[in-house]
Amino acid sequence: MATAAVEERELLKTLRWWDGFALCLANPGFLLSGLGFSLGIFGVIGSIVVWGISSVIALLQAWIYSEPATMFPRRTGGISLYANEGWRRYTTLVGPVATFGYWIGWSVVLSIFGKLIGDLITYRWFPDTKPYFNIGSVAFGLPHVIAIGCIVAVWLFNVFGIKPFKWLTYITGALLMVPLIVFMVFPYITGTWHASNVHAIFPGPWGGVKLVLVYLFIAAWSAYGTEAAATFSPEYRDTIGETRLAITSAATFSLLVFTLVPLGVGGVTGAPSAATAEGQFYVQAFEKIAGSTGASIFLICLIASFLLSMSTSTGDAGRALYGVSKSGLTIKQFGRLNRFNVPGNAMTLDLIVNILFLLFIGNIFGILAASNLGYVLCHFFTLTAFILLRKDRPDWPRPIRLPNFWVPIAGLLAVLCLVLTVVGFGWFQTAAGGYGGTKEKIIALSVLAASILLFFFRRIVQDHEMPHWREDTPLTPGAEASAAAPTVPVPTAG
């Protein structure tokens, strides 16, 4: 009797560690999205302190995540799936919350940087353009049209496979180095850097500590993104060695940029005004350093770097949802690859969600407020999962096994994430000049609530089983494979 075999598509192992490093070049773009606000509040030295602390935390976390990344080399979806592996022995609800928190943190890069690109283009070349119409409190205009066009273009690059996505990354990554060099080196050569612009301010309650904690919470969205290299671990040719190299090289480079760029830009512009802090002050910095023509050239390179950030976001967020679905934590539709072997359904959801954010929230800090809660909580769950995996699965193979002193370091970083979540989310609106109010906080909580509902829908409706609050976890990969192996029925007579 003939049988039909259904071949399940798998992610292709085509990436090298330098591809992962290039993908994480989005992080300097994340810095540029919030640098103006921190310069205006803390000054140049204060901003270096805030961004430097965040990037050091990111570097430590990147080292920690390299161990679970190689414990589960076939798992795609990013650090949130490591959180699920560590916590599902105690509760199955951490998995969906962590994974959707991780996904929304990466997904909103599309709307944030699309809007920033639209603002910069409008500010530089179409300054007299007026909004077209209002959607609630959002004045929809040319910046939003440009943002939506960028989102659609980046989505098209990604859904047609990893090869165009990878080459887009290299092209925009090379262009990114131009504004980075301009900001880090040129101010000292051209004489536009002035020590009088360099100072530190730490205002607010607790001697300024409270405001620093809020901005460490905000900066987490920008600085912690080097963990994206772990998301692509199943697609590296050498899963073990190249995962480690990609994570650590990306984190080290970000640490360098997050300290030198604020010093260079701040020394040229000083503290930007509230009207230009969203990013327009970069145009002013370019003009001071290179004149009007040079400013336009460098601005184009800067916009290209933001497209890189958007491209990385689509690839990372789409793979996060894909991995979540393959692990049974959300609906099955997101766990399907298209004919180009990429998670097209998941990427399309990112497209839709970010267009809705642009239409109904509209401002960058408001979008950030609606996403950062889940993202920082995901890091808390992943750091604690690293500790739980050490305790509960001591015999599980660890191709990369960190020294034991990393366990208390992970614990301290987890406590810090929890403190940043409580203080940062609670005081976000006050520190961000009114952005991130009740509407955005409700959206943030609703995303996490939706993750639980979709988890129950998957288990009850699609998998036809009652949800269980805890799951037994295998002690070795062999035990896991045996448990997952299908039962072959024994033929009977008659």
C-alpha cells in the first residue's frame, strides 16, 4: 500500500557568526531613537552613565544567554523559549507571557523607526507639510505615510527568504558605519566638539536615582537587543561556536557605541530641546559637522541604518512567534513556514500590528510604553530560568557551560530587571513628559493578557486537551526525544 509522506519545512542553516553580528547592528539605531531625550534630561555625562550601564547589563546577559541557546539548538524563537523551558516545571503561564512580551518588544521596532524615518524626512526636506486628517489624538500626515511605506517594504524583503534579508542587512550595516564614525570621530577633527556642552544632571526624587531607574527601564528596549543573535541560533552553520561568537561580538560592539556616540553627539549639540529630541537634532548635528550637503548625505545613511533596525525586527519578531507556536504556546497558524522557508504568517501579523500602532498611538514614546513592560519581564523570566535550568537539569548537555559564579550574577540581574519594571513602568508617564499614559499601559497589559488567552485557545480548541498548569520536564535530551516519539500501532489479526 502506498503512503504519502508530508515533509515539514525547516529553517535553513545558512548563517555565519558575522551574519548574526551584522543583524545586531540594529542596536546602535535603537540608541539613536532615545538618545535625544536622555541628553536633554541627564546631560552628556549623565547619558553616558545611563547608556553605559544598560550596555554593560546587556553584555552580561548576552554571556548568560549563550548557555541556554546551545542547550536547545533546535529551538527558534529567542530567549523567551529558554524562559519557558526553565519555568514550565513550575507553571506553564510564564511561557506565553514571556514569549509575547519578547515578541511585542521586537515587533514595535517597525512602527518606532518607521515613524522616526518619516519625521526626519519631513523635517529635512518637507518642513511645511501639514497633517492630512486626525484619527483620535493622532494627526495623520506625511511621516505616517512614509512610516507605513517603510514597514511594507521591509516586510517584503523578509517574507521572500533569508537571502534578500541577509544582503539588506549587509548593505544597510555598511551605511550605518558612516553616521557612527561621523558622531564618534569627526567632532574632534572638525573642531565642532566643545567641552562646555559636556555636563551631568541627575534631577528628581531619591537624588536622581528614581529617574535613572526609569531611563534604565526605557533604555533596556535599546540596549538589550544584542540577544537577537541567540534567536537565529538554529540557522548558524555551526550552532554552538557561532552562536557564542555572534552574541558576544555584538554585545561588545554595542558597549563601545553606547558610550562613544553620546559623548560625540552631545559635545556638538549639547542638550537638545524637547521639540527636536525625538531625532531631528541629528540633522542639526550633521549640519554643524559637515555643512548642509554633507548633512543630507549622512542623514540618508542614518535612515538606512533605521531600515536595518526594522529589518532585524521583522526577522527576529517573526521567528519569535514561529518558535512560540512550534512549542505549543500560541495558535498553530504562526508556526508555519512559507515556500521561502521563513515564518510569513508571523511576519504579516507584525505588519498589521505596527500599522495599527501608527494609526492609533502615533508617537514613539507612547509605542515604547505599550511594549517595554513585556520585554523587560521576559528578561527577568529568562535570567531566572537560567538558574532553574542549572538546578533542575544538571545533566543536560551544555556545549557552552559558564562558570558557576554566573549563577549569582544572573540572580542579581533578574532582581534588577524586576526593580526596573516596577519603578519604570509605574513612573514612565511622569519621566517621559506625559507620554505612556493610561491608554498605553492598558495596551501593554492587554498584550500579556492576550498571550494567556491564545495559549488556552491552542491547548483547548486546537490541541483538544485540557490546559495543565505545570509540565514534567525531561532531565536529558534523550528522555525528551523518547517522550516525543510517536507510538507505532501493532497490527492485529482479523
